[in-house]
Amino acid sequence: MAGSRKVHSWIGDPQKQLIGCIDEGDEDRQEEERIMAESIYGKYIVTELKLPKAVQQEAPDPEKYRSRLLYLDEEAIKGAFYLSSGWYLKASDTQQAEAHTHDFDEVVAFFGTDPENPLDLGGEIEFWLGGEKHMLNNSCLIFVPKGMSHCPYWIRKVNRPIIHFSTAPHGTYVQKEDEP
């Protein structure tokens, strides 16, 4: 039929999706998979966390101060760029990353979750950019040009969950550690 299009809806409880609690036998999940299998473009929708092996090998987080949401790269979807997302749930003295650079630009984001004041970060993050220390307490996007040293960073205070993501126009996440 000319001009018609197929509509696909997201089936299931979004809260279960966000915290990764859907069981393989869950009826909503099975229905979502059935709809996606019938779709031509459903393969471009990521609804579950699949980490590349390098990220899976990170040490487990005993403090549970963060929770990953979704991850995208060219391993997940051919031709996709890198994007990692998650929540910071409480403060931690754990350093989040060593100082490093990339051969590509990157955007790092931290968003507060107060619907009445979305620019309030709801916490405090110490973030190093080009050797400068920045204390973040507002929702922000950080543009990191190719070759600029950035990090480490620490989650110093969390009053309510902080959404975090980083993305780059590159198929995989590759970093170069800064030399001491």
C-alpha cells in the first residue's frame, strides 16, 4: 500500500529495562523480540546492555555506586559510533578513569535527574580537562577535542542519581594513556 508504514512500539516496563531486571522468560521481552524480528529496522534499536570484551573485563564494582544503562559501538551495530551510558547512584572515592587522549573528538555528559530543576546536577563531580581541575555541580556537556588530555574524574557527591554518557564519532572506544 503506497504511503503506508509499519509502526513498532516498545513493549514492556521501562523501569525493568533500565535496571536490567528482565528475565529471559519474561512475556513482555519475548513479545518485544518477536516484533523486532519482524521489523526491517529493529536491528538499529538497542534495548539491552551488551558490553565489549574489554569493558566486561573491568573489575566488578563492589560499592554499587554506578549502574550501566546501554552501550553502543560498531560491534553491537555495524557502522554505529561509540556511546556508553549509565547512572551514578552514590558518591565514591574510586577514580573513574586515568588521564588519557583519543584520536577523535569526544563528548562527555552529566545530567541531573530533578524534573523541577534539570540543570541542577544533584551532586558534585571533579573532572580534569587539559590539566585543569573543574568542579561540576550543573548538568553539562563537555566537548573534548581530539588529542586533548582529559580525566581523571571522581564522583564526589550524589544527592539524586546522575545520568552519565560519553560518545564519539568513532566505531569503538580507544584511549591512549597519558605519559607521566
